[in-house]
Amino acid sequence: MSSTAVVSIDQTEGFKNKVHCTEYLVNGELKTWKGNTSEVYSNIYTENSKGEAGPTLLGSIPDMETEAALEALNAAEKAFNRGQGVWPTMKVKDRLKCLSTFAEKMKAHREEVVELLMWEIAKNKADSYKEFDRTVDYIYDTIEAYKKLDRKSAKFDKQSGIHAHIRRGPLGVVLCLGPYNYPLNETFCLLIPAIIMGNTAIFKPAKHGVLLITPLLKAFHESFPPGVVNIVFGRGRKIASPIMETGQIDVLALIGHSSSAVALQDLHPNKNRLRLVLGLEAKNPGIILPDADLDLTIKECISGTLSYNGQRCTALKMLFVHESIVDEFNRRFAKAVDALSYGLPWDEGAFLTPLPEPNKPAYIQDLIKDAQAKGAKVLNKKGGQLSHNYSYPAVLYPVNNAMDVYHEEQFGPVIPILSYKDINEPLDVMAASEYGQQVSLFGRDIRKIGPLVDVLSNLVCRVNLNSACQRGPDVYPFTGRKNSAVSTLSVFDALRSFSIRTFVAAKDNPYNNEILDALMDSKDSNFVNTEYLL
């Protein structure tokens, strides 16, 4: 690893087309912001005209105040209009047309968004393209999932002499807050299902990965009726906090840290009617059994611990290795970590890239020093080598519960390894943990794997057999127990999370049956309808 990750001015001109965002979207208007702005920097350094290296200026965004936040809230409320608005009462097929229009317009900005992903959050080129393409696919998959849902709902049921026409209806106004590590994909996995179900939304982009939303403002503006999607920029305490304090938010949709989610919930005066859709932190373990295939296990553990530098809630954040193989595993794993390619996001084959948060290298160093002071060693030769924007992955062993890295979700390139003798040791740690998202189980003997799966499936929500933890494919449920999630996000489950079952019921008699027949023939109701989308 080089001592610095500077992009020299003679190698590149740095970020060529600075993005100075002066617009925000409220009530169907792209409004010009004339107040204070905040500069957006990349933690990838470039040299200035004096030959001095420093963070790269990428552009600026509006630093909006409470007044603008409440303006966005009022627009969303007006568009929903207590369920009477154009959007929540619109035919399903017409809402889906709006989503399809947006997806087509979004695709035209692929290169801009990918470039911003690389510069803003230092995601490598391959993963940046993957995030964009996966997000577009997610929109189309969500459209198809809603069509299936609509087909299943296009009928009347009859039980105990009562006809029922059951559909899923919107919940109201959604406050949508996404994370910096997947600022496009994870955010849209909240926003898209929320609006497709007939809700209206206020969306504030994450602190890092904020500029990449600006090329899409016009697409949102041109694709949806006024007030359906409102996009504002600024600090959470100026935007999200005052919105929550009004009590007018029906759904808090957030992917981030549980402390943020709790703080925002506490601001809402009517918590009993606040629906939560939350993707929160995790401390996903890997459990490596004595008969595990080490070649496969090491490959998956490299991916699981260090893809995007470990900055994923689904990352493997602890490795439990059986004492009979721990020495061999550690030797081979440490060697594999040191062999990883480090570079700038656009460098071909770069696996490790700079950290987007300026304070993260120092935080990783603190975890390493704390662990070393309490008995751990750094097993790999490059472990903890430091530059201004990176701390090279450190493999720590042996780790114990006195160390900070044992308890904290490190969200960065440091890998704690623990050995165990009895399988109950890692199981007890998982049972006592505040988190319960996923686990990776590596082994071959089904006599051991079978009972373990039975236990693990009651501790977490996804058991990955001989593979790293991950979110996808997006058709599979993505959720967690305890402090790791509230509600379920997947192409289908998210539609349920952002809606509620609602239905029309009528006693089976000639009077009501005549009315229902007339309703279906008249097309006066978009709700009472047995037509379905192909």
C-alpha cells in the first residue's frame, strides 16, 4: 500500500465537472434554492495549483432550513390529502406507468451517477455500475411484483355470507432516509415501494452520496404528479427532526443506525400510529466448523469481511474458527488479505478503495490499538498501515469480549477472529447479541449442520451455508431480529411493509349484489375492480 492515495494533478484533472446543486423538488416544482449551501468533498485527495494535496471539491448542495422541510411535508400531505389525493386513488396501472417513465429517464444518467458514486463514496467502478444497474432492475422487478399482487386481489371472496374485496392500501406520508454506503440502491429500496403503493414521500439524501441524486431531480419532476416525491437537502436536525415533531409522518423509512431511528421516533408525538420500516446495524458472524473447505471458506470470508471495505450492514464482522483449524485458517486468511489490490475506485481490479468518511481511518486505528492493548495481535503484515484516507485491513487474533471490536459494529476494514472449542460458544455470543440479521456457516457434515441450522434460524433471519452474508437477490426477504431491522424489505415484502390490507365488505343479499355488480360495470371505483394487469 502506498503511503498516500493522492491522485496527482499530472495523472488526472481530478473531478472535472463540479456539481453545484441549486434546486430542490417540492410540490412538483424544481425550485431554486437561494439560501446557504454546503460544499461536498471527496476523501480522495488531489493536488491544487500549489502542489498541495487535499480533499477534492466535488460541488455543493443546499443547506436547507426547517421552513423548507415543512414546505416539503405540506406538499406530501396535500398530495395524499388524507387518502383522497390523485396519487393514492389513482389506478394501479397509471401509477406503474409513472414508475416505468422514471426508470427510463433514470437510465439516461447512468454514467453521471456512477462517476459520482466513485468520487463521493469511493466505491470501485464495478460495484458502482452494479449498484446503478441493480437499482434499475429493482424498479422493474417491483413493478412486476405489484402486478402479481394486483392480480391476486382482483376478485371477491365470500365467507359466512359476506362478500369481501381485499386489496392493499397506502399508509400516508413517508419520511425516507437512506444510507451512505448504498446511497442509490438502498434508498430506492425504500422510496420506490413506498410511492408505488400510493404513499407520498419526503426524501433527504445521505450526507455522503448526496450529489448523485441531483442528476435524477428532473426525472422525478417529470415522472410523478405534484407532491408525490419531494426531495430536500441538508442536515438531519434541520430537516428530519422538525418534520417528525409535527406528528404528520405516517411511516419512518430509514436505513442506518438504530440510535438515529430511536431519536427520530422519540420526536413523534403519536408513536402508536407511526409505522416503521428500518434497516439497521448488524454484527454478522461467520462460524467455521472443523471440516470446512478452507479454500472456499477463505474466499467467501474475504468477500464477506472486506467487500466495499466492510462498509456494509451485511458484512461478516466476526469470525469464529474451531480451535483445531484456527492456526491454518489464520495463516492463509492473513496472506489472502495482504494480497488484495488497493487502489482508486476507477483503477481496474481495485478491490480495496479509500474510505469516504474522513474520521474512519482514525476510528479503525483506535479499534486496532485497543485490541492490541488487550492481548490481540495483527496477523497480516500490512494490517493497520495508515494513510490519510485508509487503514489497511487488520486481521486481529485472539479477540475477546474486553475489546471494543468485539462489541462494536466496526463498519470498516478490521477483522476480529475468535477460536472456539464448543459450538455453544459462538451460539451463546449470538444469543446475547443485540443484533440478529445473518450468519455464515462453513462446513460439510450434515449431522452437525442440520441441528445448527435449526438453532441459527431462530437467532438470525438468514443462514448462509458456505457463502458470505449478503442482501440479494432482492426477491428474497431482507430483515433482521432485535436491533437489526423493523419490517421486511424485498421486492415483494416491501410492498407489504409500505401498505395495509383494506377491503370492502357486503352481506350477500340481492340488494348489495346488485350494487356490487353495478360498481364493477361502471368503473366509478378504482378500488372495486376485478380487472388485472398482465
